[in-house]
Amino acid sequence: MELEVRHLRALCAIAETGSLHKAARQLGMSQPSLTTQLRRIEHAVGGELFARERTGCRPTPLGRIVLSRARPLVVEMRALVTEARAAAARASDGTPHLRIGSTASRAIPGWLRRLRHRMPGTETSLQMDVSANALLQMVAAGQLDIAFVHEVEGCSLRVPDGLRRRVLVDREPQFVSLAADHPATLKPVVHLTDLAADRWMVDPTVDGEWDGLQRVLREAGLNPRVLHGDYLTAATLVATGEVVTVCQPTSVARPDMAVRPLYGDPLGVRLLVAARTTAELDAVYGELEAAYWEAAAEAPAYQDWLLGTRGTAPPPVPALDPPPVPVPALNPSPPAPPATAAAAVTPPALAPLTPRTTDRLPPPDLGPAASQDLRPTPL
């Protein structure tokens, strides 16, 4: 028997309710039918997924592993159906649509804001996914127009033939997040050996993430304890000192959590955007680039790294609405009444970000020119 989405949905229902009877009622089926289905699922995976007890059903160690993969799949399938219905309802309204897929990035809010500002008549949708390979496949299949993804060093992505790519950052260093009171935070740069006694947390569902971290730890001669889980949970555990974890350099520290670069930058990723045509890339790349450096300018640890490694801060980010240049009238008229405060002040969200160094410094050398159609190479 091959597992189907309905089987995964049944497993999730049993885990959530803790009871075959309650799960069967939630799924709209009889308890004997659900019990039979569970036996078939367990036979397919080769072991018991739930321990039957007097108080209900409890996931076994194998069950917890299966559920960790089943839950996001069920959520994604539910989202797929919802988005498909919404897309079908919009198909006949004549509104242009831009379908964006992305792995996690702090540049996303600024990117969407800038796209909405430049293309006010376009309806933009966003699909987040931990799998860069899945997003690239969706672009190739016509389910998405654009994918903004990261490629972990040493773990090349499977880029479908025919996609056009543009590199945003050729090698973005990955930092580490740790509790604010961790002894290693006393240093501006953390050595991996400073974290030898710590537990690490990593999301194994992110393409290349676990393999990349394993390689870096192995090369440093470390074999720490590792927890697997999503990065939202990881942030909570980092703040309480339970774990440390890899993070993007655009991450911003909090009162209970610090962000530091790793000595030697042992782990890096390549940031790239992909589409089916060059025209589609051209339509969104400028806004993405500006949004990325806007996020970089808001991350002190990343700014310090850029200054120390590249010799320059992030390039200045242009305002969305540059003010017009006043032209003096040939026949001056009486002065106009003063503008209201709301009209005179540029909204903070649209104001340009000023880097910590002068604009005369050259922009950072981020690798190949943006206009090139680059094929991925192993990092």
C-alpha cells in the first residue's frame, strides 16, 4: 500500500485527539474503519506508530518521526486546495497576477511593499516553503512566476532546465543565534569551539541545511547533540539557552537572543531568483535587491561583518517616492498656506535608509553581474 494524503490526515487526527474514537468522529468515519486503516499504515511503514493505552493513543518514537513529516504535508495540501480555489475564482476577473515563492528571508516584507508600490494594479501572492527545490519545480511547472531561494554551500539545488536565474548574493555568510547571556556573546565573533558543549537545533526539512551544518561541525572536529525542529521553535529554545542554531545574517538580535558571525565564515549560502523568462526576472529583481539591502542595513551584526570583510556598508537604498526637485517660478505668486503635517512628512516606511558609512564607498563585491544567466555550480 502506498501512503496517501488521507492516510497522513488520519495520523495527524489521531495524534491531535489522542484517541481513535475522537479521531474517527473528526474524520467522519467509524472507529473500526480507522483502526483497520491505521493497521495498514503501520504495515506500510514497518512499525507501530501509536501505543494503545487505557487513556488513549500515544505516538511511538517511530510515530513522532512520521508525524514530523506528515503534519507540514497535510497543512501544505490544505493550503494548496485553498489557493487553487481562490485562483479559480480570480481567473476571470482580468486582474494581472504575480505569483511569488520563497524560502525564509527578512527581505520578503520590503520586497512585497516595493512591488505593490511599483505595480499597484497587480495582485501579488506569496508561497513560503522550506524546500528551494520544490519552489523551483513549481516555477518550471507554471505554478509560480518567481522563486527566491537559497542554495546551501556544498548542496547544489536541482534547477530544472529552461529556468532563467540571477544571483542576488554569491555567498552570504551564515551566523549563529544564541542566548543573550551565553558566555560566547562576550566576543564579537564566535568560534565553533566556543559552542562545543551546546546543543544545536536544525530544521532537516530545509534543503541542504542539515547536510551543510553536519559538514561544518565535522570539519571543526565537533559532534554535538542535535535537535531537529522548525526555526520558530528554535528561536524560543535559543532564547532560553536550550540550543544554539544557524541563522541568516539579516537576523536582528533581541533582548534575550544574540546574533554573532562565526569565525572564518565556515557556512555560506548563495541567494538567487529564478523565473521562466528574463523579462519576468527584470520585472522584480530591482525591488528584491533593494529590499535585501534594506534588511541588511537593519542588522547591526551584518553591517559590522560587511565593514570588516568587504570594507563597506550595504549600498544606500533608494526611496520609493523621491521628492520632486522644486523649480522657481518666473512670476512669483503669494506664498501658499503651509502644508499639513501629514502631507509634509514622508512616511517612515518609504524613507531611504542611510548606511553607516558615506555614499562615496563602493558597493560590496557580491560576485557575478546581476544580468548574467548563471548556471549553478557546487559551492
